[in-house]
Amino acid sequence: MNGAKKKILAALGQLVKQRRVALKISQEELGLRANLDRTYISGVERGLRNPSLTALTSLASGLGITIANLLDNLEIEVEKIE
């Protein structure tokens, strides 16, 4: 995996985690809400998983937001990653 892709996935993971923590829910609870496994949520948050469009839709739904809202600050988060 190239460096740019790693940064994007890490930034996406940060955005998912920020939203989840703001809701004060666990990875397991998000998994239940999004119909995804807790270990998958963990992998996304750590930047190890490359979620499909359908998985992003499920994640956003589980967080109670749109995909657009979820990805709103992606470029800013990518810039923060060294």
C-alpha cells in the first residue's frame, strides 16, 4: 500500500473514531448500529481496512450522519498526518 493511500485510510479512521467518541458509543455499539463487526470497525479506525462504498454508507448510518458529513474534513485530516 502506498503512502498516500495509508494517509487517507488513517484520516478516515480518525474521522470515524471522532464521531463515535462524540456519540459516546463503543466500537461494538457502532458495529450493531451499522450492521458491521466490531473488529471491522476497529480496523477502519486504525486505518487498516479500506471500506467499500456500502460499508461507508453503513458506518455513516450507524453514526447518524450522511457519507458527505463523515467525509467532510477528510482532506484536513490527511494533511495532519505526517
